[in-house]
Amino acid sequence: GAYWVNFMKTGDPNGHGLPRWAPFAAGSAVTMEIGTTPGPRPVAGPDELRFWRSYLLRPSVATR
């Protein structure tokens, strides 16, 4: 929540005690994970994206 509060107050999500959230940069292979352990994380590569697309787009077991 601190990132959101900082962003709403100042337009900048960064604040004291938080891992730095870098501005968007085209071509950057890093994203920000928000959760219990926030911080910069590598963006999924083509193999990971292919896996998640096939997993998320599979027919639901309930519809079989």
C-alpha cells in the first residue's frame, strides 16, 4: 500500500524504506513486483510467457 499512497500524494511511488521503483523504460527487462517482498524482478522470457499463455488459455476442467 505504501507505493500507492506515495503515488497518490506526490506522483512518485518511491519513499523511505521502500525498494526503488524505477520509471518505465522501453526495452527494459525489469518489472516491479508488489506484495509481501516488493522489488524489481526480471520480466518473463518467451518460454515463460508461452507456458503461461497455454496454461491460462486451456479449457477449464469444469467445462469438460
